[in-house]
Amino acid sequence: MQQAQHGTSGTPDAESLSYSNLDTKGDHIMPYLLGWLLGVPLIVLVILYLIFH
């Protein structure tokens, strides 16, 4: 019972961590998504992503 209770208490921390990582990742990807929507070829965006990250 204590192990299940411990796992439950750890879940909110893991969820909040994944949400913060998702937000941070979204901030990095947003310019590339915007460029793709404006018609920049996907291969160009991939090359730029690999160079700058």
C-alpha cells in the first residue's frame, strides 16, 4: 500500500515536469512551424533545426 501511495504522490511532479518540458519545446519549434506554414520547404527547416540545435 505504501508503494502505491508513493507512486501516486510522485505522479503530479512528473506531470508538471512533462508539461513544462512541452512548453519549452513548443517555444523552440514554433518558428519552424510558422516557417512551414508560410511555405518554407520542410528539408530547409530540418537543416536549420539541426544547425541551430
